[in-house]
Amino acid sequence: MNDDRTLYDNAPCGLVSMRDGLIERANATFCIWLGYSPEELIGKVRLQDLLTVGCRIFHQTHWVPLLQMQGSVAEVQLEFLTREKRVVSVLVNAVRRLLDGAAHDDVAVFVATDRRKYERELLLARKHAEELLLSERTMQVQLNEALREREKEAQQRAVLAEQLIGIVSHDLRTPLHAILLGAKLLIATKVTPVQERTVGRILSATNRASRLIADLLDFTQARLGGGLGVTAEPLDLHALAAEAVDELKLAWPGRELLHQQSGDGQCAADPDRLQQVVTNLVSNALTYGLAGRPVTVTTRTDGDSAMLEVHNFGPVIPDDLMPHLFEPMRRGEQQVAQGSRSVGLGLYIVQQIALAHGGKVSVSSTLAEGTSFTLTLQR
Amino acid sequence: MSTKARNSVRVFGDGKETMIFSHGYGCDQNMWRLLTPDFAARYRIIVFDLVGSGRSDLKAYDREKYKTLGGHARDVLEILGELSQGPAVFVGHSVSGMIGALAAIEQPEQFSSLVMIGPSPCYVNHPGYTGGFTREDIDSLLDTLDSNYLGWASSMAPVIMGAKDQPELAVELTNSFCATDPEIAKHFARVTFLSDNREDLPKLKTRSLILQSSDDVIAPLPVGQYLHERLAGSTLKVIDNIGHCPHLSAPRQIAEAMAGFLQG
């Protein structure tokens, strides 16, 4: 049976008492763990002398003030150095008593090697997880950078392509002009009916090519030049529309084209550009509208605004196309005749002209009412 | 975030002149509670927590700003700029001794005198200089801090004994003294123990009192001597004390030495 002294000495934990820092008593367990005899420790050594250097600093910066202020510390991890300079990880509880003006510290020491191993593994796992997270974030950043780089390249390529379109279109005008001139000269001479038909086809094809080139040049100017240039002047909207409708009637024989008007027709705008709007909208209406029904151009001035509307009957513009209608290179897929003059720039240019005038274009399309494009300008 | 909230500043005491207390590495402003009562009758007392310690705003711990002690010195100047009327007495423990010196070099007009308890301009030995530690020792401390991640700094509770002289309220109040974010504790330890401010010493023109413990592992006697020789207008007073916290273990001696210095 254990008496108190035996229990103290052989307790399953190290027990040390200090008086003003100096070891006053230590049990056998503590001495055996550290490899010292009690005589070597008692009255000669302070607890911190047995600590590793790192723990000695910690002892001063944390342990001492804590014991002083709260009278005890629990579950503090420390590392002792054995006589053979081997490191022993321990958990320590300490309580301070004040007796006769001296500080008495009672310390219980538990070896915590396995616990420390476990904690080290936890720590390693945490570090590993942090590294993984970091590398993932780095990868994300790199990916985003690559994406931005790609976008920049694509944008540069697009600008280059648009510039190329501008240059080529411009340079094509001269040879086209020569062809046109030649064809006109030919038709003025005496030609056979077969030759006349051929020259007629050359003329109409050349005209179509010229319009295409004009559209392309407008497109590049709008995209790269920051918008189309317009020169507004006072004009009669009704007269302008009537003239354009007459010209279109000639180009589209067999189709019914109406012009309605209301108001005095006075407004300020660029006449060439307005003509272009009428031509583009009417060509679209004739291309996509029902062949047996009329296309109606309505011009109206009213209060501050001037309006030009082109209406046709026919299939509804699909919902999914609506948001992209005024973007370049978009066009309805149905009913586009082979060799149509459009490359999908017509509505884009109409909108650019509207914007350049400070106006807008709107569209409505229903099965019952048909399709209407409306240009609205300030007078 | 105001300076007061950032550094959990507390102001008390009656007096025209301001006395500001700056704690050292490890704990927080509670370190001063045995010393401040001696001065609260004659001074307006400011205590605060260095950013990263105690109840300071941990979100304000910017590793770039606090990668040198100068970041903390700037905070001291901001606190004084907001709260002090006229030059103040600065009392700094351990690493805060140098923080106060850096602040006083920057804006001498804010300081009437410095009291440095256990200061050290450099903890690592160099040829011709004994700081007390080798570089390996400091690396071992940082290593220990690293591997003690779960054990240190995060919880420093007292032993729950259920004794009558340890009411539960006190337990709750006290167990956060030395608790802080372990990552910040590691960073601050690195900044503190690898700091070398020896070249700043001749720039300090404010009169100073160096309170040196007779036996201090962290700031040994030769360090106090070194500081005294290089700080113009400094007084060196060796306190008979074991350990790095004489303001806790020998507060009467510290208070007397301070009172003598401040009268003189």
C-alpha cells in the first residue's frame, strides 16, 4: 500500500515545486524523465534552466506574467531538455501560492510526445491544405490572365480585320468605277440584244457591288472611326421619302410600294443618310415581307419629332433574333434570296445613322400587324 | 476604425501630464495593472494594446506595416496625437522600449521622457555585441512557436481549481491576457526578436530611464549597459529581480525608480 510519500514520488506525472523560481522539491518521476538526480536539481536549478531556448523565451513572455496575473496556467505546452540534451514535449499545469512573501509554484508535468506527434501531423495537414489552396488560387489567377490575354489578342485581330475591310473596300472602288464606266460606254455604242442584256447584268452587278462597298466603308467608319459622320441641313422629309420610293419602285418592278405622309415634313437631317435609311429599310421589307402585300413608307412630322416608318406584312421576326437585330453581320435566315445585296450590315448602318443624328430606331413585329421599323429624329 | 478602437485604448487618471504605457511581446495592457495605480493620481494614464495583441483589432494587423517596429511606433504617435496634451512620459516594456525610442526619434516634441523596462536594441549576438541569443536560438524560438501552434497563444487559461479565492468571473476576465491569433503571434515574434535598432540609438535625444533586471534571460545586463552607453541623457537603474517582467514581480521597486527619475 502506498503511503503519501510513495504516491508523490511514483505519481504518473512529474511534480515539481519552486520557491521564488528555484526548484525546492521534485518527485522521482520528474527526475527520471529528465535524467537528473534530485540532488542535482533541488536548490540549484530553476525550471526555465531545463527548457529549450525557445521555451525559455516563451516562459518569460507568457508563463511568468500569466502566473503572476491569474495565479495559474493550464495545459501549456513546453519542451524540456534532458541531461542528455534530448527534447521532451510536455503539458504543464501550474498553480502559484503566496506564503511568507515568497511565490511558491506547484507544477504538474505530463509527457505529451504522442499528442505532440498528432498535433504536428495536424499542423502539417493544415500547411498542406493551405499550400493546395494557394496553388489553386495561383492557378486561377494565371488562368484569368491567360483569358484576358486571349481576349486582348482577339480584339486586336478584330480591329485588324475591320481595318483590312476598310482598306480593301476603299481600293475596290477604283476598279469598280472603271468597270461601270466601261459598261456605260459599251451600252452607248451599237450592240446586239445579247450584248445589251450582258452589259445590263454587268451594270446591275457593279451597282450592287458599289452599294456593298459603301456599306462596308460605313461599317468600318462606324466601328473604327467612332460613329458615322452626318451633316444635317433643313429638308423636306416627305419629298425625300417620295423620291427614294420612286427610285426603289424602278429597282423592284412588280412589287407594290406605298408612301403615306402627315405633317409639314420640315426637319433637319443629312439627306444622303436619310436616303440610305429608306433604301436599307425598304430593301429589307421587300426581301423579308410577303410578296403579294404592299410595303408602306410613312413619313410624319409632329411637334418636335420627325418619323420615318417602313412597314411590311409577313412572318414575325423570331424572339431570339430581336436583341441582336441591329448588330453587324446578323440577318434573318429565312427567305434570303441567293445573291441578295445584304451582308447583314443594313440595320446596323440604319442604327448608326439614327445615333449620329441623336435619334433612335425601334422595331415591332407581330403576326397580325406585320413588321415596322421606325426611325425617330428630333426636328 | 478609430485609433482608440484599433489599439483598444483606455484613458484614466487625473493629471495634466500624460503617461502612456506600452506592453511587450506576449501579453497585453493588463501587464500594467500593478504599476498604473501609483501614477493615476498625478498623471493622465493611457494604456493600449499593440495591434495584434489583446483586444486590439486583429483585422488591422497589416504584415507590411508591422514588418518592423516602426509600424507600432507610428501607432503610438497617432494615439498621442489624438489623446495627449503636451509632451508625454512613455513607459515601454521589452520590445516597446525600442518602439518608444523610434517614436521619440520621429517626433521628439511628443515626449518629455522615456522609461524602458527590460529594453533591448538587438536580441541576437553580433561581433562586439552581446544580445543574449544566437541566431540559432531565435530560430529555435520561431520553430517552437511554429510547432506549438495549437498549444501556445490560442488559449492560456488558468487552472480551474474551484477554489474560493478564484471566482469564476475572474477566470473569465483573465484567461485572455496572452491569447491572440497564433499566426500574428508568430509574425510579431519574428519582427521582435530579429529586430536590430542599434543604429537608431544615437538619434534619440529624449532623456530616458533604463530599468534593467539583475537577472533577465531576454535582456541581460550587458544589453542594458550597452544601451546606457549609447543613449545620450540616459539613466541606468538595475533592479534586483529575476526575470523579464519586473513590473509584475517587483512593481514597488519599479514605481520608486520611476518616481525618482521623473522628479529629477
